[in-house]
Amino acid sequence: MEPMANRRWRAAVATVMLAFAGCGGGGGDSAEPVDDVVRLQPGDRPVRFRLDGAVSEETQRFTVETLQWAHADLGDSGPLTLHIYSDAERFITAYTAEFAISIEDARLELAGGQTAFAAPGGHIWIYLGNYEQVPEEVRREALFHEYNHTLQEWQAEVRFQSQDRAERSFVPRWMVEGCAEYLAVKAGARRGFVDEKLERMYVVDEATQSSEVLQDLETAGQAGFIGGTGAAYTVGWLGCERLTTVRGEDAVAHAFWLSMAKQRDWQKAFAEAFGVTPAAFYKDFETWRATL
């Protein structure tokens, strides 16, 4: 679950970041792991930190400030836990203990430039070795993107996945990723740290080069690393923009996910939130997309 601005920046500096990530991120052996260092309040919710001792107070301040903005602008996503590590091996140890991923795959992800991602239950993970190499505005947009994922899950009251359409927790990947990115860009533009016009130009360029139809991106189009794009983010971004023109931004940000909590079926939730069936929307979208 990675924002596009993050990947565009990484494409330009991939060689430098590969070298940096390969050396372990600079945490050093003195960075002793610390749990629950502080409890700070974005809005009315606590933020719990799990981090190593080399994570600076300034990084904590910047992170909480950005999440305060996200909370105020996007809505309440419930309690959050921030996992922030400056040392690659400590990040990998914590990451692989939580997820069914091998140490080798985790190292490849960091070497590929992974900076931040969200996990079920209101968790956001940040690896500073890569995160601190990107500009401030890219870091803020990445946090808005990941916060959107915690908001999606909090509202839907289900830990949705994007593989098995038969599962009641299924939500199309293009909605999960495309809407998180679209809303992060819109909110970031209102805060003044995102150039929405430039972002949309990039999205349209990527989407017009993709042959994948939106419906295929229910399960495909995931993020790549080392500058990869992922059509679920770009074509999905446009899909969410189109939905906004149908029912408004609030429907994309809140109504659909809240309907998921009630319906437990994404197609029923989609029809309730947007007043159109997915099949009808897909047909309309591809017709509109051809005009871009």
C-alpha cells in the first residue's frame, strides 16, 4: 500500500536508495528497541509508538503533526500504532514477526525503496532508512495515503483483502489503493503540500499507457518496487475521481466503507453508496477513460 509520489521519487533516486538500504539504514547497534515511548493525541485518538532509540523526537513530532492533519481532514480512523525503525535489521525482525513474509523478501522490499505501509488494526510501519531520503512533502503524502487505509478498515469494520472475490471481506484493489491515493492527493493539495494538477497529469499519462481495464484491477495492479507504478493506483485513482463526480468525495471517503460495515458485500455496498452497480460503472468508466 504505497503512494505514487513515493514511487515517482524513488524512480529518480533508486540507485542511491538501494545502496543506502543495503547498508542497514544507519540505526547502529546503539539503537535499542523501545515500546510505547509516547502517547500523543491527533484529534481525540492516541498514537502509540514502537520504535528504536535512534528515532528522533523531530521525526516523532513531524509524524504526529501530519497525522493530526489527516485526522482533521479525512476523519477518525481509531487508535493508531506507529512502528518506526531507523535500523533495517530491527525493522525486518519486527516486520517478519508480524507478517507471513520471509526475511529475504523483507530485505528486498527495503532495498527496493519501501518507506511506509499500513497493516490491519490501525498500524502504520515506517522504515527511516528510505523514508528520510524523500522530500518532506512526499513523506506527508505517504502518511496521508497510509492513514486513508486505516480509515477504510476502521469504517468498514472488516479486514478486507483483495484476492478471493468469494470472501465477504473482499474489496477491489483499485478501490483500496486508488481511493487512498486519490483522497491523499486531494487532502494534500488543500494543505498545500501536493500539486494536484501535476499529480493528475502523471496519473492520466500512466493510465493511458495501461491496457488493463478497471475491472481487472479488482485483484491486479499492485505496487511494484524500484520505481514501479501499479495500475490499481493510477487507473484506480481515475476510477475514484469518476465516482466522486457521480456521488461526491464523501461517498468515496466514507459512504462506501460505512456501507461495507452494514452490507458485508462490496457490490451491494457499492450500489448503495454510488447509486449504480459495479458493472454499469465499469462500462461508463471505460467509455470516459477513452476520452482522456
